[in-house]
Amino acid sequence: MTTDTAPATDRSFLFVLGSSRADGNTELLARTAAAQLPAGTPQRWVDLNTLPLPDFQDGRHETDDWPVGEAEEELRRATLEATDIVLATPLYWYTVSAQTKRYLDYWSGWLTAPGSDFKRRMAGRTLWGVTVMADDDESVADGLVTTLNNSAAYLRMRFGGVLLGNGSRPGQVRDDERAMIRAKTFFQGETPLALFPSERNA
């Protein structure tokens, strides 16, 4: 887990890298967008692929406490300290990567952890997504977008949307001119309160 320190601002970003490949296209696109943030905006980058985090075990209905490891506690603190959480995950089988899904599964445990008050503390923060895929048809990422939107809606978070890019070979996303242009203003976009489809149609 690495931290870039900077003077305090009213926003702080946690970038969660969920790729199985280091320095992949999704990370490249996320760093391109992050470079456009105002000077002094705190950024913390977490690579889930290198974090010693075991698979999540749901112990909500068990009597024994699930032991909290150092990596999990550090990740929980980083999540709660950020105003903006960016999930940078390639599109794997039309949704988030296994590493990213495991991170979200840990949110389930933090919801019920004694004294965490995770749901209340996450409300009002902003969730973003960055993903690169091999398909030119961006609609194939709809499942990923729905996963992130509904996760944000459940916690009453804001949702900044998903920055989409195209690429397969290392560095290929640089050739996606539209994605590179979008990255320059992505984090300046509106962040409405996330809503479930039933709430939008009410």
C-alpha cells in the first residue's frame, strides 16, 4: 500500500487497483485521470493483487469472531479516510475482477463489525470506476456499471460513473483517444446520489 502525501484539501482519493497484472491498461488510464486532479489533492493507491488479503468469510451468523488481519484493517481505514473511492478494475467476464469483488465482499463484513458504523460513515462519499476492456462495444460493461452503482446506492453514496477505455495488449489504451480525452476531466464530473433503478423510476 503506497501513499502520496500532499497538503490537505477537502477531497482525498483512494485508488483501488484490482487487476491481476501490474502496470496494466486500467491502472494506466486511472493514473492518467488522477494526474488531472488539482495539486495538493491527497491520493492513496492500493494494489489488491499484492495485498495479503485472504478470501472473505461471512461470519455474521457465527458466534466466533473473524480474526482481523493487519492488511484488512489498513484497507478498512484507508477506505473510511477517503472522500472518493476509485475502483480501477479491468472488465473480467463482464463485471469487476475477482480481486475487486473480494474487496467489496469485505465491505459486507465491515457493515456488521462491532463499532465500525461503516454504512453511516460511507454515506455521502463518492464511488468511481475505471475499467479497460478488449471489446469496442462499451455496452458490454453495463454489468460492471450496475454493480458499482447499486453498491453505492445501498450505502447512500454518490456515484461518479465509470471511465471506460479500450485495450488488450500492454499500454494499448493509450491508442484510445476518446478514453484519454475523457480521463482529463473525469473527476470533474457530477456525482449525483446513487439510486437503485426502482428509485429512479418511482
